[in-house]
Amino acid sequence: MKKLFNKGFTGLGQLGVLLGFGGAGLIIGSMVSVGVWMVMTGGGLTSMQTDMLNPKYAGAIKVVQAVNTLFAFFVPAVAYAFLCFRNGWTALGVGKTVNLKAIGIAIAIIICSGPLIDALSSLNNMIPLPASTKAFFDSLEKSYEDQVKVIAEVKSVQQFVLSLIMIALLPAIFEEILFRGALQGLLHRWWKSGWLAVVVTSVLFSAIHASWYGFIPRIALGLILGSIFFITQNIWYSIVVHFANNAAVVCYMYYNYLHNKPVSLQGDTIFPMWSGLLSLALIILLFRWLSRDFACSAPQQISYDPRNPFNEQNEIDAFIEK
């Protein structure tokens, strides 16, 4: 079992540190993003909101979004991990090796989840809402979809590759490091319940995307990603699966653009409702297969005070090297 050297922070203290760095990251990310936008487009702050729906600035929009997620998700998570722990990468679940068989199973899980996600989307859309609330969520959804269409409009192989990096890969890395590596890992060690940490993190993961019509399906996606991380205790597996999910959306959009088809993120369902149950059964079987090769346990947390001169430094260094 891996050793995790805590510098004396309680679970509540760690959460406070993570939230503090997250708030600072949002502020810094916003300021840096505005500066990047002005340099790349020559535009001003007053017209930025309107210009971010202009396909002319698609490249700048991708960079700005990457900068925002870098400072809002990745930087706070890494800063939290290294402030609270001696071996911060271990705290985030960054493993040194991966198992190709496990990667194959993990990707099979996200592929098999298609009918389940489709069924949950239908159920989500069936939930009745007051007219004013529905109008509010509709406006949010339209704004989000309009912006995604702009940044995902690709007319060449080079633009397609750039979209895969900026829309699929970087968000997968940044979001997984924060939600699974930092937050889920923190709650798992604090509450001593891995599955409760998976559920709570999944709900927060969905809520932060501010999409009512994708709320329940995104919780399901979070449960899949969180379960993969809980079982493997290696963030690379959930990053690969998250990337595969995002990349499928980019490929779908690219295909539609190449064939002059309209792109809609809220299109008709593809699979019949009953197939969701078959999808769920396959996912459970694949998770059982995946769990055979892993211990499903978080790293052992050891209190460590860096100000104490009597620490067994050689022993700590030896554990870290392992």
C-alpha cells in the first residue's frame, strides 16, 4: 500500500485549503483569460461576451477556455496537494504505471454506457419544471450549445486535432485532477467511505457544469469516472475514459460538419429505453472484472510535521521513492 504523508491537515482543513485555492484560481484565471483574449483578438472586455460566439475567434475561445480550466481546476488541486502533503502527486492519485488490460476495460465501460446515458437523458427531460424555471434552463442550455458549436467547428484535420487537445484532452486532465484526484480522494480519506465520496463528487461534478438537461446523465458519467478512480486509485485511468468520452463528442461534431449536417447537443435519443438496463448490467460486469486486479483502497495516510526535527526523514524518503 502506498504511503501518503500528511503535513498535519485535518479533513476539514484540507477542504478549506482546496476551496481557498479554487476561489483564488477562479479570480486569477479570469484576469489571465481576459489578457489572453485581448492579445489574441485585439478586442476589448466590453465586447468579449458577444465575440465569444463569433466563429472568427474560435481559436482564441479555445485558448481562453483552456486557461480558465487550468487555473480553476488543475492549479488549485496541485497547490492543495503539495501544501497539505509531502508527496502531492500520490495524494492526487497520479500513478507511475498503467495496465493496458485495465485501460481496455475502462474504455469498454464508457462505450457500453451509451444506452444508459441516453435513457437517463430521456428521464431527465421528463421531469416537469415551472415555466419560468424551464425558460431559465433553456437559455443557459442554448448559450452553452452556441459556444460549443463555435469552438467545435472544424474545417480541416489540423483544426480537428486542435479541438481534440483543447476540448477533449485538457478538460479531461484538469477536471479529473480536481474532482477525482483532489476532491474525491480527500473525501475518501476523510469520511473513510470510498463509495460515498464517489457519489458526492459526482453530484458536484454535474452541478458545476450548470446544465439541467444534462444533470442526471452527467452524474452517471461522474459515477463511472469516480468508480474507476476508486477501484484503481490511479488518476490516469479516469483521465483516459474522460478523454474518450469528450473525444467522441468532438468526432461527432466533426463528422456532422464534414457532411453538412446540423449539430445539436440535445438531439433525439438513439437507443430504446429498455437498452439502458442492458447497458447497466454490462457496466456492472465490466466493473467486477476491473476490480479483480486492484485493491480498491486509498493510500495509507501518515501524519508528518515538516517542522519536527525528529522526523524519520530517511524512512519517509524511502517510502516516497517506492
